[in-house]
Amino acid sequence: MTRIALILGAKGRFGRACSSAFTDAGWEVRHFDRSSDDLMRVAIGVQVIVNGWNPAYTDWAAQVPGLTGQVISAARASGATVIVPGNVYVFGGKAPGPWSENTAHRADNPLGRIRIEMEKAYRQSGVRTIVLRAGDFLDTEASGNWFDMVMIKDLAKGKFTYPGNPDLPHAWAYLPDLARAAVALGEKRDDLPVYTDVPFAGYTLTGRELLAAVNKVSLRPARLKPMAWLPLQLARPFWALGRCLLEMRYLWNTAHRLDGTRLETLLPGFRQTPLEVAVASALPSALVDRNVQPDRTVTTGQTPGLI
């Protein structure tokens, strides 16, 4: 029987990674074109809908509820399971850790509340849904995330720019690993609860530990440089995106990690990419020391730097 996955937002980070992972796993993959396709029609016959739609922060309030409703309607009509890339915004800055599927959603900031309502809509819809929750991304190409846009932007000049307290642990996920987990969970969708929240532990690293991993695989050592937030503060009155970035600043000064116990239970054979391999893949190839041979023995549950 042909297994079909419909990818929404295939040009985005999560959608692109899932498109490759589902294809590699032998699924037929459909990409949704918002300029010409009808979602209800394209979703007919698919088993999994990957919701990789992620509007700009500034558009979340206006677009996320409507997009969520469209996906739920399409999944309800087709009988498909929806896979949603969850994040840590829902917890807020005061939730006790480690953050798991049982941690209360207590965020009180606007972006956090939007994500809380989005997940609530899926949970109450009766549509089979898998929320695969992760921290910030390490990607295999520059994609506008914190790592490539801020941290390693000046790596060639020997600078590693960190946006928060470098001594606090922070949750990271290597996108190819996250996408493989999405495929594995999608393949056992019928054995899962109708609504399944699965935290993806990934790597829990302080800024200094992440810099050490970068220096281990890069051609030249970099030094830690604090990110300057003052320009965003000054631009805040007339730059909406800047206001959103400042709203989420607390995550860089809040110690956190995701509890991967549920993922380990559901996918006991899942192997995580070693940190050094993931970091080397996330760096521009011209900056990677090809003589480095990272240890490739790390598996899920053996993440470095856990608190």
C-alpha cells in the first residue's frame, strides 16, 4: 500500500527536512502549493499531513488560527494524521523543568498564548495529531535561524555571538533528526493516542558548550561575544519583528531542557546524530575542518550537557 505524506510549507525548515525524511523512508510525498492548490482536494488519500506552515512572527495573530482551522478541516475530511512541529514557547519562563508532555502551558506573552491556543485547537478537534516539540534548530543550510543568522554570522572573523546567558542550558534540535523522528512517529500513528505530545530532547547545551562544539570542528577557534540587544530596543517602536524578538528574549536567559523520556519509550531504537556531526553540518562547509573525525556513537538519551 502506498503511503502518502502531504507537506505544507515544504520550502520552510521543518517542511523541507520532513520532505527529505519521508522520501528517504519510502513514502510518496506531495508538496502543497498555496498559490494554486486546494487543501481539501490535495489532502484526499494522504495518511499524514505535515504542518510546516509558519508565518512570520508579526503575522501569527492574524494567520495562525485560520491556518490551523484549515489543516484540521482537511485532516478530518481525509482521515489523515497531522504532525505539528511544537516549540517551547507554550511553557513560559517560570515552568519547572525539565519540560515534558505533562508540563503545564503557562506562557502569558502574546506569541506563547497563540501557540497555546493553536495546540488546544488540535487537542479538542478529535483529529489524530502528533505534536513533536523541540527547541531551537541546527539546520543543514542557512535558513534564517538563530544559529546561522546570529551565532555564526561572524565565525570567519573568530566571533561566536550568543544572545543570552552563556552559562545556562538551552534546548537544541538537529533538523534531520527531528524529521526522522516525525517519520517514525507517523509510521506508528495508529498505535498512538488521538492527541500525542512528544518532546524531542535533542541536545541540551550552554552557550559555552555549543561554542566548544563549534570550535571542535571549525578551521579556526572563535571567542564568545555577547549579542547586543540595544539596537532592537531602539528599533522597537517602529519595527514589529524587533518587538517579537524582544518578547522571546527570556528563553535565552531561562535554563531549560526537554524531557525525552516519551520519545525514547515510543521509539526505543531511535539514534541521534552526534553533536559534532550536527554542528559540522550546520556550519558553512568552507569553515569546517575536514580532518576532524567526530565520535558517532551518541544515541537518544545520551545528550551532552543535560541539567
